[in-house]
Amino acid sequence: MEILSSRVLLRPVDLAGTQAFYRDVLKLAVAREFGTGQHSGVVFFLGNGQLEVAGSREADTPSTLMLWLQVRDVHTEVQRLAQHGVEVLREARTEPWGLIEGWIKDPDGTRIVLVQVPEDHPIRRDQRDL
């Protein structure tokens, strides 16, 4: 199978509120918009990927999606988002595997892991040289 393109699809309970969160609070850049009203969708850039927020799901159906978003400074972003009323599930801290992670939740209940990769972490090194 040859994958030519990909993106994560999020079907929120509150379409307009969730689109506003990713656009106005997280400040993700918009790749494209389509449709109108409850049939509208927004595709956001996620670094080297994309997130499409469109459609809907029933209120009693929990989201099982988790987003992993790498940022330059997790501590700063978690503080900034908390000041905007974003629910912080866990403050930023260094994990046993060496990444610095802070956990937040979007208004629809989707968990988001904000990740900072320290300069000396193996993800930053070309493992082929070892």
C-alpha cells in the first residue's frame, strides 16, 4: 500500500466550539475550510500532519482520540492555555522516557499531549550512526 496523504479526523459533539478551540486557542493554521453550518469542516495544519474537524457524534459517545503535538516549550504552552481556560489534565513534567509532556483537554473532551523533545533526546539523533 502506498500512502499519498493522511490526516486525523475528529467528529466533535460541539462542532463550532471545537473548531474555534483549535483555531483561536491553540492557534493552529487553517489548511482549508469546506461546507456550511453543521456540514462545515476545517482542516488544520499539525506540523507534518493535518487535523480535520468536521461532522459530529452523539453527546453520550466519548472521544477515544488522543493528539500528540510537539511544541518548543511545554511549560510555557501549558501556562498560556490554562490562562485561556483550557482544562489542564496534568502539568508538564519529564517522563521516564525523557520527553517533557503536559496534558490538556479540548472542549469536546479530546485529550491532547503537548510534548517537548529535549536537545539530548534520542529522537533528535540519527540512530543509523550508532
